[in-house]
Amino acid sequence: MRRTGHTLTVGFLVLAGAGVFTLSGTGIAQAKPAALPAACTGLLALEKSFVATLNTNKKKYEADPAEYIAAVDNYGKQLLKVTSSGSPALQSAAKTYVTDYEAMVVASSINASRLSADSSRMAVLACVPKGAPRTGGGSTAGLQASALVGTGGAATLAGVVVIGLSLRHRTRNSADKG
């Protein structure tokens, strides 16, 4: 029986230790994603708006190519304006995209892979955040995972209770016994 008691005590000591480690990890600081640059959000909104305009006026543009050319020219001007706050590389990529797109529309020969490559380059230059992400306030910032707190607290409490009970009910060697 004594061996079983020692085994249980060691087991619950391990359980209590695991609970303490679980509790200590519940408030760890976490990196917060950096906000998208203004050029990126403007670029995304402009592209969404232009695609909606193209879808809405598809038949109109097929009947009147001059209207389509004017819409693409307007989109190009807005795109250059949105990207003017970005880096020189972004401005250059935007200028290349607009020039290529307008030339393709005028020639009535759209090279989708070329436009996709130009657009992807522009999106990468506009949407990649600069610098390291902000971090949280550390373990005092608040609970990050309340389930871990409950699990760790329950494990710690169970371990401490069993250890206390095993210490209370152990047999004592006394000098008075003889």
C-alpha cells in the first residue's frame, strides 16, 4: 500500500507541475499582424470597383469600344494616383501595368498572363508590410486562452489535494513507539 501511495504522490506531483506550466503559458505575448499599407487598401478597393464596373457595363463596352478605352484610361489614372504614396518601385510597377493595359485595350489584344504578372508585382510591392509586427503586452496583457487556465488550475488543484491527503494519512514513525 505504501508503494502505491508513493506512486500516486509522484503522479500527482507531475500533474500539479504540468498544471503550473499550463497556467504559466496562458498569457504569453503574441504578435499582432501589421496593418496593410494605405497604398494596398486603396489598390484593393480600386480594383474591386473597376471589376464591378466592367461586369456591370460589359454589353455597353462590347458595343462601344471607345467607352471601354475611356474606362480603362480612367482606371489607369486612378491607379497611378492611389500608388503615388507608395515606394518608387510600386510607382514604377503601376506605370508599367497601366501602360501595358492601355496598349492592349487599344490594340484589342489582351495578354492576360502579362497583365496578371504586372498586377501581382504591383500587389506584392503595395501590400507587403514594412518592419516587424507589433507585439502584445506580455503575460499581464490578459488571458489569451481561458480553457488553458481552467485546465491548468484544475490539474494543479488536483495534484495539491492528493499530495495533501497522502501526507495527512501517512504512517508516522514515532520515538514513543517501542
